[in-house]
Amino acid sequence: MILKGFKENSIKKYINKLLSKERENVADSKIVSLGVILNIDETDDFEWFKVLAKSLNVHHNKLKIIAFSTQKNDTLKSWDDCYYPIDIGWRGAIKNAGLQSFLDMKFDALISYYEADITELKLLTAMSKAQFKIGILQSDERINDLIVHTKLKDFNVFKSEIFKYLTVLNKI
């Protein structure tokens, strides 16, 4: 239990180190590729994101969705990629090659669709090489470039707000 607390503190320090670095300016390019990180413990309907990607004119082969769960569950058959805290080591070291390849992809936009204050989820968002990060209101506002204050179950509101702001920002 004590080691778990030390591990979490080391990950938090790494997140602060990542967020303290000056990021490159957000490119003015259109959104062609989209990545999604979601907490499967909070929501498990990934069809929403396929609909969102289609409305943003993102082709299905340019959409990548990963799920994160705090507890290992063998019944999650519908997910290609579901990751757990065991896939993340001390100081933010990624132990899973599939997860590392997702984080290394240079998405035009990344949606962090979770409300829970889970350190590993924040780390995944902070480590992503996405050009533009979109999320739901969280405790650390430095993680995302665009924050939409909605509830997880209000996906239609989230979708309309994203569409509105991305239109204003000339991203779609």
C-alpha cells in the first residue's frame, strides 16, 4: 500500500515535469486523425466516438480509441485496447508496447473523455503527442487545450460544443 502511494507520487511528479515544458503552438491544420482516451469504468459506449468522428469528417481508419480501467476485467471483449494501472510503472514508464505506440501517434486531436481524478489517465493525456487536446473539466486544467464542461452522459451536448469550438478555431 505504501509502495502504491510512492508510485503515484512519482507519476504525479512526472506529469508536472511534462506539463511544465513549453508546448509547441497548436497547428492551424484541419483535424484528420483523432485519438480517444476514455475510462471504461465510467462509460463503455465507444459508438459515440465513431459518430463524433464521422461528424468531424475523420475516416474510421484515422480513429483510435483506447480504454483504461482501474481493475482488470476479462469480460471487456469489445475493446481492442484496454489498459490497466499495471501497464504503467514508476515515474510514468509505459510497460505496454501497444499503449506506447498510441501515445507516440501524432493525432491532430485527442479527446480525453473521463471525469475521474485518476493519475494514470492524466499521465496518458499528458504524454500523448497529439497536437490539440480536448477534455472534460478536470482538476488540472493544464492537461487539455480545450475544456468542455459537461457530464459524461451528456454526449450530445459535448458533441455540439466540440463542433462549435472546432469550427471557430477553423479545425474542421
